[in-house]
Amino acid sequence: MKSLPSILGAAALFAAAAAQAQVKWDLPSAYPATNFHSVNLQQFADDIDKATGGKLKITVHANASLFKLPEIKRAVQGGQAQMGEILLSAYQNEWIIFGADGVPFLADSYDEAMKLWRAQKPLLDKKLGEQGMMVLYSVAWPPQGIYAKKPLNSAADLKGVKWRAYSPATSRIAELVGAQSVTVQAAELTQALATGVVESTMTSGATGVDSKLFEHLKFYYDTQAWLPKNAVLVNKAAFDGLDAATRQAVLKAAADAEVRGWAASRKVNVDTLARLRTEGMQVLPPSPQLKADMAKVGETMLKEWVERAGADGKTLLDAFRK
């Protein structure tokens, strides 16, 4: 029979080996923990934990608590975080193809947005691969509408209005309608509204609820202009450093998260617009004039995007329009 010290020694060795075998990763995100993207991220991390028997532990850092949105891609690329969730269109200035889903009215429904993602992904795989990363999955935000303090009958009503921008596309919209563009990330939007830095923005019902836009703005025009996507990236060297079974668990959890996330986005779109109404916001279809004005903005921006995107843009649009 083994002595107690030898049993304790063996237990300590086993615990040390288990600790050594466990891999811990960070996954920064820019949105509140209650946002459906963040909830989906946490489920993704939990699924990996369960599938690997705790071998790979991923900590989700929501609400820009580890890195701010514009910093996340660089953090993953440089290995400061092994994974990260980005808003693709926020990186359009780096590479035009990142902004395909920020072109107004190019893909204005969930089915069209998924079709665009399938056309965009092979190009992203190549570019991110060159940068030492992989995209694991992507989930669309609900369709984007216009929030405002005052009624909007046409784009002319936006002239001079302090417009919250969060991507090159939303900044360009402000220019085209004559609004005053102010760059504000999601985590700072509530404060910007409370202090009068922002009077209008173009975003989803989900962000409207997350940031309690109904406390400051009275109108939401459901233009369904585009469905921007978040994407979860992984550092390729970190991923390749996992054993084969763990890599497979990550890919399986990512595929599940994509399906679950798109379904959640559809539900969130319905639920959040209902919540905006409950909170006293007027949720309205755009007037024929506002719709026509915004369609012109979309046409201008698509033309500009195609000119800048060159051969890659043509490849993407040809695949999307098949």
C-alpha cells in the first residue's frame, strides 16, 4: 500500500500536468455582455470548454474591456489575444473588401446578407491568411435604420445634424447627406447621446436597445439599409499549436455559433423593434422621399466602392450576383 505522502505527491504531479496541458485564450469583443453577439461568443467558448474537457479555456472580454473595437484585429494578428470579434466594415480603410457589407442597399435582407458573406469569405480567407489569421465564423447584425431626435421626411432633414459614425461607410453617408460626422464606438454611445455629442445615428434595433437610444431619440426609420457582420478571428499560429482534436472542436463550435448567431439575429431584430415601440419610440417606415434619397446615397457609395475595389470587388460582386 502506498504511503500518504507518495499519494499526495502523485496527485500534485497529476494536477501540475493537467494545468500544463490546459491552454488559456483571451477573446476580446466590443459589445455589452447582454448583446446577442456576446451571448453567442460565450456559448461558443463554453462549447469548446465542454468539447475539449477543459483543455482549451477561452475568456470572453465583452464591452471593449480588454481592447477597443479598432484595436482588436491588430491584437489577434500580433498574438496579444488569440481570438477576437471584429466588425468587418470598420476595417474598410485597410482593405476595401472588409467593407462590402457596409455598402447601403447592396444586401438588404438576411438571405442576401448570407449570400454576400459566401461571396466575401474566400477573399477574406486569403487576405487574413496572409496576415497570420483565420476567420472562424461570422454573424450579421439586424438591418440598419436611422435614429433621430426629430421627424425625417427626406435626407435634407439630416443636414447639419450631429451624426454618430462608427465605420468609413457611416462617415461617408454623413458626408453625402450633409450631416456632421462624429466617430463614437458602441461602448461610448450612451454617454455621447447624454452629452449632446450625437443627435442621430444609423444602426440596428439591437444597438438601439443595448444603448437605450429611446432615452434620447424619438424616431427610428426602418430603412433596412444593410446588415453589417461581426467576424470571429483566430491567430493562425495559436490555432496551429493546438492538437488535432482541439482544433476540430474549435471548428465545430464555430460552425454551430454561425448557425445559432444568424438565427438569434433574426429574432433580435423582431424583439428589439418591439422593445423600442414599448419604450415610446416611433418605429416608422421611411417616407417615399427619404427612401429615394437614401437609395441615391447607396448608388453613389456602391459606385465608389466598385471603383476602389478593382479586381477583388468584381470577383466578389460577380459571385454575389450569380
